Amino acid sequence: PSSAKCTRCRQRAVIALPSHHANFCEACFVFFFRRAVLRAMKKFPLKAQDPILVAVSGGKDSLTVWSVLQDLGYSTKGIHLNLGIPSFSEASHEAIAAFARQRQLPWTSYTLKDLIGYSIEEIRQKTRRPICSVCGMIKRRLLNRMALQEGYRIIATGHNLDDEAGRLLGNLVRNRREYIDKHYPYLPSAHPRLPEKIKPLYRVSAHEIRTYCRVEGIQYVEGACPLSRGATSHMFKEALNMLERKMPGTKRDFLFAYIEARSAPKPVDDFGTCDRCGEPCYGTRCSVCTLLERLQNPPRKQS
Ligand code: SF4
Ligand code: ZN
């Protein structure tokens, strides 16, 4: 809007945010964005000097959360899991390397194939389960392990307002109580070997993050993972986007009202130990080891 004035400083605005009924110049937008992240961080029971391990994929969300936490003065380190998805994983790695080099941020990268013997591409060819649910499980469990190895107690991920609101809607529609109970931007540690999890971007939308990347010159991997096609979570996000267009602010109202009305989930402490790898898990065998056993000894076809 060329004639609009910045809501904060009254200079010429270049960014319109209808969901906030606001217009911003670039400098005030950056201020607004960082303040939203700071507000999220204040909701989490952390100490200001706690070092944070940031799970980075090379996409807009993870590079942004890393960049903002650093700018807000937190001590951060990036961690990347190379999943072995042809061409996509190479592009991801390069985007992270360039970003970290430019800003002189420390990071480490692990390769799934080295850690468990299979890439996501190989797992996809060997299993009939939806690959994203297998991949999500692997990422969660291995990141926990890597955090411990790296000596970090806190993992930050790039989940944004759209992700969180979409997932909440999906879980409510299907009444998935066990997921709804854990639906919160902060997860306490449930075991001495498990880190706390935070989602510092839960108050900012995908659109706001893209704008932030443009203004701050953050170069991220553009395309979606080639294996992500057809995820139903997209539908819930689209539904919310439709409501958002008709009633700006709905997405935030929906997620924030839910979060404000509850408290952080309690840590569940009925953990066992995996009898194969020794990691904490429900029962006696962790889901990674269960998967690996299946891959090594595929169940015989029933006749
Ligand atoms: Fe893994 Fe699916 Fe995400 Fe690709 S889209 S990285 S397969 S969870
Ligand atoms: Zn195990």
C-alpha cells in the first residue's frame, strides 16, 4: 500500500499485515517480528543464558528461528539431519552452510544413513507406511539423541503459527486426545535423557516469516520436500487460510485462545528403556529399533 503509513513510526509503510490491522516500514516490521518471538520465549520456563540447539532443515522457518534467537542474544548452535532425499537434501545442506558461514554460526550435521544405515529414500522403498510419519518419528528420536550427545538440554524447532493452528484443527476434528494434550509450544523434558522442546515461531505466520526472510536477506531452500505430496495437514491449513481471508486474525485467535486457556503439558514419566539401543521409550523397544528390525527382516507375505 503505497500511501499507507507505518503503524509504529508513521513513515511510509511497505508491508501490510491485515491480520494485525497494521502496516509497517521494514525496520518496524523487523522490530514487530522479533518482539513476537521474544513474547513466545517469555512463555517458556527457560533461563536467558540457557544454550539452545536449533533443528535446521534449510527451509524458511528453521533458518528464521535460528537467526532471530541469535539476534535476541541467545547462545545457539544449529543441528541438521541429512535425510538422504535425492537433490533436496543436498540443496538443504548448501543453504544451511551458506547461512551459517555468512553469520558465523556454529552447526553440525549428521547423516541418517551413517546413524541408522538407511536414508529416507531407502526406507521409503522398503516400507508401506506413509513416509512422512516414519520420517517425522525418526527425526524426533534422533534429534533427541543428538541433543544429548551435543550436551544441549533445549531444542528449538521452526514450527510456525500456520503449522500449529493447522495441526490443532486436524487433531480437534479427529478428537485425537493424546496429541491434543501435548499440543503446546513448550514441551518439558520427560526423562533425564530427553531435551525440552520449544517452538519460538508459534506466534508468527508463514507469510510473516517469508517477509522477514526477504527483509533480512535469509536465503532458504524454496521447494517443499519431494516426498511431501498429499499430506492432509495441508487441507487444514488451507481451511484456516480461507477463514483468515474472510476474517483476518482468525488463525491467531484460534491458536492463542487455545494456548492461553491451558497450561504446559505435564511430563509423562512412564518411560521404559529400549532393550536394543538403551534409549528411553514407551515399553521395551523404541520405534526406531522396531523400524530397523522390520527393514532388516521384512515380515513374510501372508499366503
Ligand atoms: Fe520427511 Fe515428509 Fe518432511 Fe519430507 S515432507 S522431510 S519425508 S516428513
Ligand atoms: Zn531402540
